[in-house]
Amino acid sequence: MLSIVSAISVNLIIGANPAPHSGTTPAARPVAGIAATAARYLGTRYRLGGVKPGAFDCSGFMRYVFARHGVALPRTAREQATVGHRVIVGLDSLRVGDLLFFRTPRGRASHVAMYAGDGRIIHASSGSHRIRYDDLASARGRWFVEHLSSVRRVLDSTGPDGQDTVATSSRSEVDLLRSLMRAGE
């Protein structure tokens, strides 16, 4: 059962619906390709301490993907939770490339994933032992919503005209969120 806070978090997280980005400025280029780079490693096995394409842990995967786009991240999720700037989760606030941190019994920022757009994250999952997407509106995704501890933005996600690349939520996403909220009551 979802708590009110969790239902609101689902509403706010899934409400972010990034629009495709066609900018060519150097600062915007990483945002356009970061999700594609991460997707190349879908199915790669999980291994605690893994930092190379043969096997990754969550922070090793983020560090590797971001490095391919010229962004240096620290090694651990806890350290990564201090880079970039904090994002207040709200309607339309998440962008492709944002780092989402989750609390586990090991600590407040002990798991990291990247927002991939359309209400999904991509991460190295110790539970499924591989790199995978998780839909935040799914039953499995509820765990992530309920354990979200912070969001950090390390990439510039503005287009060449300086405009934000995030679009507003679609009607179907809003309807889905309302049904999730009702289910959690």
C-alpha cells in the first residue's frame, strides 16, 4: 500500500516527461546521448565493486556512463550524491540524466540510478543481477519511489536557445498517477 507521501512522489516523478532534445551545443550534447549510452549496457551483469562493461555495480555503472560524456563522477553512490546540484522533486522537475539516490539499510544514498525519461530509471540492479530499466509506476517501481532520498543534476539540460528541454505531463500520465494515488488510499 502506498503512503500519501509515496503517492505524491509517484505523481511528481512520473509527471516529468522529457521532450526529445535536438540541441547541438556542447553542454546539451551529453543530455541527448546519455540515455542511449546507458541503454547499450542493458543486460550487463551486476557485481558489487564492478566498474567495467563486463560487470557493474550501481555507482560504477553511473560513473562509467557519465565518463563517456566527459563528466567525471566519484566512485561511490554516497560520494555521487554530493555532486552537481540538488533537484527539488516536483511536477516536470526530473530530466533525462538526473541521478536518483535511494536509501537502503546501508544508508541514505546507497543506491543510484539515472532518470531515463517516461517515468523510468536505468540502473545496475543487485536484485535482478543486471542493468535494467524500472518503470516507477510499476509494482517494482514503488520501492524506488518510497525509498527515494535525493535527486542530483550533473548535466546541463538546456537547449541551444537556453530553453528548458522538459515538456509538461501528458493527460494519460496524469490519469495513471491519479489511479496510483487512489490505489494507495
